Amino acid sequence: MNSKILDSKIMNVLGDRVLELGPKPEAAGQYKNFKLTRDADGIAWLLFDRAGASANTLSADVMEELDAVLAELESHRPAGLVIRSAKPSGFIAGADVNEFRGATETSMVEAAIGRAHAVIDRLEALRVPSVAVIHGFCLGGASKSRLPASRASRSTARASAFPR
């Protein structure tokens, strides 16, 4: 299917909505760092809100939980997907580099990065029209996580950078 057709279809469905808000998520969800809701049109809204942190970063536990979210989306495929941040500071600040402090073997770091890339690849493999609503910063792995989106919507952009 042509990318322009996908962009047009999802944007037609989302056109009359405030992308920054989406449907109100339930207070008690099954995930610690994500809230997944669906609207009446079958659009899945994935809200990233890393628990106990002022910014969203991609840690091992966040990526593991995102993998579980993706399993849910695969089993109940949405008509479209909107990914957004609940943090006022920005979208995602990249990898949680604190997890790599004290690492003595590069193979352990490479394995962790490989697991994170596999989850992002799984997001891309969903093959549903998608929008990443980006505000503020979008750094490192966050840039990779928005790449599978059919369309990226950016408001009040401050910084973007791709991972090396």
C-alpha cells in the first residue's frame, strides 16, 4: 500500500481530534509505563509515561513492557496507532544510559541494545497506519522509535537526534 494512502487514511480519521490528548486513559491500567486505550474508531492510543521519572527514557524494563504492549496490539490489531508522551518536557530522551554504568563487557551492552532494537523492529512490523505525536525533545532511540510511524506530528520542536 502506498505511504501517501496510509497517511491520508489515518489523518482523515484523526483529523478532528486533538492529537496531544486522545481518549482519556483509565487510571489503573495493566502497564506501569504505558497506557493503551482505543477510541470508537478502533485507533489505539499509546501514551508513554515512564513511572517515577521526569522524562521518558528507554530502559530495559520499559522495552520489556513495550514488547508486551506490542503483543497485545498484534493480537487485537488496531485500525491505526497514535504514539505520544505524557511528559511535558518532551517525547523520549533516548536510552537510559545509567543502566550501562559499570559495564565492563561490551557484549552485555551490545546485547541490551540488540534487544531494544528488536522491540522497535516489532513495532515497525505491526504494519498499521501510525502517527508519532512529538513535542519537545526526541533523542537517540526515540528517533528510531518514531521512524516506523507512517507520519510524525511535531509541535514546539526543540531537539531531535538520530542514534549512532
